[in-house]
Amino acid sequence: MKTLFFPIIRRAGLLSGAWLICAGSPVRADDTQSDAFPNFESYIKVSGQAPVITGNKDAFQNRTRQSADGGAGIEDLHYAKDLTKATTLVVDGKALTGSEDYLAKIDVTKANFGSVDFGYKRFRTFYDGVGGFFPLNSEWLPLTNQNLHIDRSKFWIEANLALPDAPVITIRYTNELRDGSKDSTIWGSTDLTGLTNTGTQVSDVRKIVPSYINMDEHHERLEASVKHTIKTTSFEVTLFGDSTNNADTRYVSLFPGEVKPLKGTSTNPLQWNNQVLEAELDAMKTKTTGFNAVTETAIGDKLTLRTGAQYSLVHSTIGGDRPLDTSTPTAAGTVPVITDTYQGLAGGTRVKDFVGNTSLEYRPIPSLSAIAAWRIEDEFISGASSFNALAASGTPATTITSTPRVDWEHIHRNTETPELDLRYTGIRNLALYGRISASNVNGMDRDTSAYNPLTATGGTLANNNDRERHDDYTVGANCLASQWLTLRAEYFSKGHKDNSAGYGVNLGDYYLLDSQYTGYKLTALATPWATLGFTTRFVSQQGKMKVTGFLPIYPADNSGNTKNYMIGETINWTPCSQCYMQLDANVVFNVINTIYPTAGITPATSTLPAFNSNQILQNSNNNYVSGSFLTGLVVDKETDLQFQVDYYRANDGDANLYPLTVPYGVEVRDVSATIGLKHKFTDRMVGEAKLGYFDSKNDTTGGFTNYHGPVAYVSVAYAL
């Protein structure tokens, strides 16, 4: 231990001494110039990373976005060369294993002619399949394979023709893929909670069983544009074609490992429900064609007119099913029974969308500008679908019947949005601005519920007039209070109101959603000295939501209130040219409440006792603190040293709620520390080495996703 301890003390003494030297010793100008690291025009950077993680490696990957198995390869490649006096070649690349991060990009540009740019990129995002945790009996039901990830890739090629005094023509093709597996927030249920199955209002069932989605998504787009300027008018016209082909399957387990006895009852939780395995396939293909055009015209020195138009036609087809594999006990034993609420789903939609907008910017004086805009949109949607519903009946429920179903819907929506933007800088050291928009949506929705075409000519018809109103207001000011103090303030308000009112045979149907958000942002930037700066931020936002069912039977009721406050501080200090320091801290208070605490007591019935409903629908809290500290110094003319600490803490869990609900609140603490060294070996080669330590404690998952351990990183950049 002594052989490790004393070198650490010695290094700490060097750091302290360096700070003292920086605080009291000036640095010569020629020294600061020689300390600068070279900026390579063309280079290759090779790096490697090696974590040694103890605990849940999948949680480490999910939270840090890096592979627990490490990785190595080309972190960055940049090569630029003049092929001729007028032609340049630029190549960018990356190839990192572990994170599966790859890039190959080539750009060839010829002056006064055009360019060709093509390439391929791919990267991996990590997820984990851990589900929930129940604290009463420490029940933990993760997926067998927690190591989930999605790979996103993209190929593109773009050709650009830009001849002098001629229209600029651009053709671009992109092909994107997204495939792999990720966790889903739609969790399954279990009885394995340690609670008793009493049949009262307090259920023993909790949704903590993890689920996941297999994703297979493909997106292609081809577009061609022409851009040109004629006198005082510039315009751009783009034709595009777009297609998608998605097939995603969600896997959900309900009551895994449980089978209810054929007769009688049991005190064993494994015999309270039947296991159900659900695999829901959602498939969709779309084809979109259309165009958009924009223009900008300068009308004298004070007026600018801008216009835009877009048309798109979308055809889509849908498919899928939702098979439910239920373990059903029979006299001969447990047998699988397959039902399907959407077997052989098939259908499609057709969407036509027209959009037009225009704006006029007026600058009567240099310090005042006003922009008035108007946007209109007309959308027509029609769709239909068919499927079979497989249902089980009998005792036991093993007799399968299939019933066909069809439905359809037609929607027409018209939207008008006026906007006004004002900015004024005529007062010394003060800038004022304001924005306002009010969007009005009018529409008609006609649809029918799914019905059996063999026994009925139509389902339940619904005719609704749809109305929406969206208001957005913002006012703000930037003030240079002094040479060292800048103040910024902004107030905003956002309101949304949606309602659907029935007519005809459905007269009286009425549904309303109403929400209002208001808040303000305050920022102060202070630099009392050239080497010291403070940035202080405060954000406040509050919101209220209302919802109704069918009026006048169910009047409007408060369905939710939200409060969000964020306080942040950033301090930058450069005591001398050889060292710097940055401290950043944020405190966030966030709460969403729905019916709590107004739900009250549910009255007793002849069979059930009174029940405190407030204890189930608790507030949703997302309070947390985060902070980071970063410092760096110049060790010598060829070497820099950097040290960084990051901290995050959320304490929103409440295990005392487990008898009545699931304590979903996050309770986690993450800490990481990194020390790095950067050294210039030669004028053509620079190396870096970093050693970090990560420690995560997650009580939300009962500690099953805790991890800790060091991560080493080395890299070498070489000029080409």
C-alpha cells in the first residue's frame, strides 16, 4: 500500500504547488505561445478504452453510453488535400469497436462547379432490460438477456452543381436503418410481491415485469432542389420522395411462472393467475411524395417578403397482430391457448396535406423590426382496416372462435396560425423582444367502431366536430447593466385547448382537454474580473390541465398540476494562463400531481371496507441535483493535466408506498472522477491518457443495477 500511497501524495503536492505558482507568478508571452498544442490540418487519432466494472455491466452501458467490454480503433480521421488548384478532397473517418461507432465520409469540391459528398455512419445506443423492483420482498425480475442495444446507420450521397451566375442544383439520397432491441416502459404484471391476494381494493398485482421491443426500421429519402436569385428575389424549390418500412415487435410477459389451479384456490402466489406471453407486431409502410418552395424578396431597404408552400401525399399500409399465449390448466394438464385480438391486421391510410405561409418583415428604423406571418394548412385523412379477433371460451377457456372485424375513419382538418415577432434595440444597452402566435384548428372526424361485417352493415357511427386552440406568448429583455454584468429575463405562456363535440345521431358527445403553462427564465452573467465569470440561471414553470368526459354529466375537472423550478450556477476562473477551473451546479424541483390529494376516501360498500384512494395516486416527483468540477493546468510546455468530477443525485423514491402502489420514483446516486494527461511528443504527434472511476448506487432497483470500477483511456493523434 505504501508504494501506491506515497506517489499519490507526491502528485497531490505537485498539483497544490502548481496552483500556488499560478496564483503568484506571471507567465511570459513567449512561454504561453510555446505551450499551445498543434492543430493538425490532416491527422489520424487512434484510441482504446478498457473498463473494469464490478456489478451490473448492462446498467453501466445504459447510463454511460459506452461498452462495458471496452473498445479500440480509429477515433478520428481527417484528411484534406488539394487535388488541383480548384479541386479539394476531404476525407473523414471513424472506426471504434465496442461502441460500434463508424464513419466514412468523402467530399470532393471544385470551385465554381460543385461538389460531391457521400458517406456511411453507424453508432450503437445501449439499453437494459431490468424492469421494476418491489421492496417488500425484494422481488427482482430482469430479462434473461439484459444487454440490449439499437444500431442506427445511415448512407447518403449528395451532388451539388453550382456554376457561376446559374441556379444551384442539389440532389440528395439518404438510406437509414434502425435495428436491434431496446427496453419498453409497458411492463408486465406479477403476483410475486409478498402481498396477500385478498380480493379487496388493494391488489397484490404490480407492474414490474420488464418487456422489450425488437426494432426493424428502414427509411429512404430522395430529394432534388433548385436554388437561385433573380434580382432581389431568391427562391428554392425542392421535390422529394420518402418511404418507410417498419416492423417492430413488443414482447410482454404477464404473471410469468404462474398457473392458476383448475379447481379451488391456493395460498401460493404462483397459482393466483395464468401466465400470458404477448408478442405484439406493429408493421407500417409509407410512401410520401411532394414538393416545397420558398421565396424571399427585398422590397426596398425596409421591407422583406417571404413566402412558402408545400404539398405532400402519403400512402400507408399497416399490418400486425397481438397473439396472447396463455397457460391454461385443463384436466389433462396445462396447455397453451393462443388468442389474438388483432390477428391478420391489414389496412391503410391516405393523407393529403397542403401548407402555405407568408411573412412580411418591416424595419422602419435600424433598431426596430416587426415580422407579421400567416400560416394555413389543410389536411385530409382517410383510412380503413380489417382483422380477426380470436377469443377463448368455455371452462376451461380452450374453445377458440374467430370473428372478422372492419372499421374506417375520415378526418378533415384546417389550421390557421397568425404570428407576430417584435424586436427593439433603440434603448442603450437594452434589447426588447416579443413573440405571439395563435393557432386555430377546425376539423371534422367521422369514424365507426370495429364491427362484424357478417352480421352488421356498420358499427357505431361517431360524428364529431373537432376544435383546437394553441396560444404561445413570449416577451423578454437583454440588458447590459454594466461592463461586467448582463441580465436576461423572459416570460412565456403556452395554452392548448382541444375539444370534440358530437352531432347528428351522436349529439351530446363532448370531450375536452385544456392545458395552460406559464413561466419565466432569469439569467445573470457577471465578469467582475477578466479571469472570473459567473452565470446564474433560474427557470420557473407551472402548468394546469383540465379534462372532461361527456358534458354535462361529467363537468370539467382538474386532471393535473405541474411545477418545475431549476436553479443553476456556472463559475469559470482562470487565475493565470497556465490553469483554469470550472464549477457547474444545478438543482431541480419538479412535481406532477393528478388526483392526489383530492381523491379522498372511497366509501365502504356492503362487501368492501372504506379505502383511502390518495395513497394510490401519489405525486410524481423528479427532483435532483447535479454538479461537475473541472480543472486543468499546464505542467510544462509539452504537457497539460486535467481533472474532472461529476455528481448526480435523485432521492424521489418512497418505499413506504409499496402496500398500495409501486414506488416508481427514482432514487439514484452517480459519481465519477477522471484525471487526464495530454502530452506533445513531437510537432506531429500528441498523446492522451485518462483514468476514471465510476460509482453508481441505484436504490430504485434495490441495488441490483449498482456498478463501480475504473475506466482507462489512451489515444495518439498523428499528423498526416
